[in-house]
Amino acid sequence: MDADDMGADLKEVLISEDRLRQRVGELAARIDADYAGRDPLLVGVLKGAIMVMADLARAMHLPAQMDWMAVSSYGSGTQSSGVVRILKDLDTDISGRDVLVVEDIIDSGLTLSWLVGNLQSRGPASVRVCAMLRKPGAARMRDVEVAYTGFDIGDEFVIGYGLDYAERYRNLPFIGTLAPHVYGGNRTEAGKR
Ligand code: IMP
Ligand code: MG
């Protein structure tokens, strides 16, 4: 899927495919250096992190293992509440492991801080976070530090590169914004994972 396929539904391309690829390469190089001699476990958060996980893992030189979690956060409207339910847990025992959580986007950070706390309770050697995108609200998140960030963006709703609006547009190769007519002012659907 590309910009032409979206027609009038696309407002603008915010981060091009080239910039994403370049940035993922930079993050992978830093992760390779930071985890040299170790055996990191990449934990992707479904479904949004599929693209960044696939690209990041392939850009790394370390033989990273991958596992996945799916969580759902109860919230009202677009605000996530921080009350989280695990829909799919890890297959891997992470005790003693160096865990790197791979996320698509951090908005309020509530989901992520719950997730990091949950992983930390399983006795890993370390837990760090890599997020492709970070919205301004994430700055208020005091308890979780994001070790690797792709891009800091504004508060606008974005789609593509794994991110959806009502399960659509995940297969766009770039990050874009939606034209208002697609939205219809309903950000509840938009806020769904
Ligand atoms: P948080 O708990 O508020 O940080 O929620 C983060 C989650 O909300 C992300 O993992 C996404 O699944 C979803 N989300 C937040 N902002 C956007 C967006 O702009 N586009 C698509 N999904 C988003
Ligand atoms: Mg997510």
C-alpha cells in the first residue's frame, strides 16, 4: 500500500519510508553496541510493533530472539487508563534475560509503564524500551525511561508502519496523518490497539 492507494484519505506523509529505514538502522547500531556480548530478547507489543520489530531485528547484527505480547488497555475514549489485560503472554521465560521491549508509539505511556512493571516482576536481568514514535504526553511518564526513540512527534493521530486506524493502514510503508473526513471525530476507534 502506498500514498496513491490512500487517495484523499491521506493528509500528509509525516515520516517517509527512507527516513524510517535510516532511523531504524541507527537504532539497531546503538542496540548492537549496547548489547554486545549479550543475548537480548526483543519483546514486540502486538499488533503495532510488527513493522518496527521486523526491520529492527533485521538491521541488527546481534542474533536477537523475538517474542510477542498482546495487551489491551481499558480506557474511556482515546485516553488509556493504565488498567491492562494480557491477551497473549510471552512464550519465553525471561528470568535472567536482557529484555528489550519494542513499541510502535508511546502516547500517555500508561500501557508501557504497566507492561514494564509486569516484565520486571518476572526477574529479568534488565528491561529497556525502544519506541519508534513518541508523542508529547510521554514526557509526563516519569517511571519508565525510553532508551531508544525513533522520532518525537506532535499530538496528531498517525497511521502506517504498523499503526492503524480501526485496523486499517498498518501496511503503509511510511508514517502519515489522516484526512479529517476519515476520522469523523471518532477517536475511540482510533485509540484502539
Ligand atoms: P498509551 O498507553 O496512551 O501510551 O497508548 C499507546 C498505544 O495507543 C500505542 O501502542 C498504540 O497502539 C495506540 N496509539 C496511540 N497513539 C496512536 C496513533 O497516533 N496512531 C495509532 N495508534 C496510536
Ligand atoms: Mg502499541
